[in-house]
Amino acid sequence: MYGFDALLLDVDGTLADTERDGHRCAFNAAFAEVGLDWDWSAALYGELLSVTGGKERIRHYIDHWRPSFEAPGDLDGFITDLHRRKTRHYLELLGQGRIPLREGVMRLLHQARDAGVRLAIATTTTPENVSTLLACSGGADIGDWFEVIAAGDVVPAKKPAPDIFRLALDELRLPARACVAIEDSAHGVRSALGADLQALLVTVNAYTRDQDFSGAALVTDGLGEPDSPVKVLQGTLEGSDHIDLAALDAIYRRVYRNGD
């Protein structure tokens, strides 16, 4: 029925607005727990999001914002411990139901499942973060809907490198041309395009709205709902006034028709 076989989805910022009131707060809780006076404001965290990966973000912060910090001899171990504490705090926030899925996500996942469209995740966050978000915000069995969950440090390089998308494609045993990718950030766009995922939808959030999405087939302010149309920021939305499988199929066919 549809031209594509699978959807490949990012997590943070795409499935849920996890960054400002989720990961950021968890980082600050971890800092306080070990007696650090570091506080990542919403604005500062927006700058830090230019670095992908939590451990990488901590290291970048130390290098650029805390050059006088007397780091312990085992800096890698210190950062790993901080990140472990941060993950614990983040999972507690998820367990409290404080981070819902974005509008339209469950509707689109149900449509894909009902239509036999395969589902996969490609993200830099940890597998535990993914499974807990899905269980707490979507339902206990929703993680089983995803045939592949490519997450965390399972690839040599994180986004914007294409490694995580390539791994997901390999595990699906599908070529990029058989898939539609959904992302929310410029790093994600570069990662998807680097894996040759040309049928690419971007659903921006407050942190990513002004980023460069060159190469994306369509950029909107979300997935929307039948009674809550999306705003198109780049490209053309066909078939619906919100993002459903028909709209994704229109993106897919337009990209590959033009490519041929």
C-alpha cells in the first residue's frame, strides 16, 4: 500500500520533548548529588546540545565552561559516574510520568503497526532511557513494537555521524531507499542523510527550530493531529494537514520520483 517498508525514528526531541525538563534536570540533580555547584540553565543547555551524547556533553562543558575545574586523575571514570547518576535521575523522572510523548506520536505508531510498516529507533541515548520512556509514556508493551532499537554507545561515532542509522538499517536488512526517517535536529539530519536516508521528515522543537535542515524533505513543527494541523516550515505537505502514513508516503514518492 505504501512505497516504504519501515519508519526509523529518533527519540530525544522527536518522540518526546525530553531535553529541557528531562535530561537537563537530571544532569543538574547529578551535579548536586556529588557536591558540584554546576547548574545548566535552559539557555545554556540549548548551547550544550550542539554536542551529542551525555558523557561527551559533560566533557565539553568542563573544557569550555569550567577550565579551572580541578578534575580528578581518572577524568573518564568521573564523567562516567556522573552520567550514571544522571541516568538514574532521568529514569526517575520518566517513572513519574513527567515526560509525555509528543502530540501525534502514538497515533502514528498505531497506524504503522496496523499497516504492517516496520518500526525502528536510531538514537544516541541509552537503551534503558529508550525502553523506560516507551513503557512509561506509551505503554508497557510498546517497546515490543520496534523491531530494532539501535541506541547508545553501540557504534563508533554518534550523530551527526551516520553510524547509528546504518546499524539500524543493517539490523532491519533493508536499504535506505525502503525507509522514511523522522528526526528533530540538524545533527540528526546529517546523520540520516549520511546513511542515504533521503525520505526525511524533521519535526522541530523549541531547541532545534532555528537549525539548518538542508536536505530534509519536509520540516514541520510536529506531527499534529486531525484536529490540530501542523505548521510547515520547509517543503510541501501533501495528502493531510497533519503527519500520517499518507503524508509520509507522499514525501517518500516525491523524493524518489524526483531522484529518478
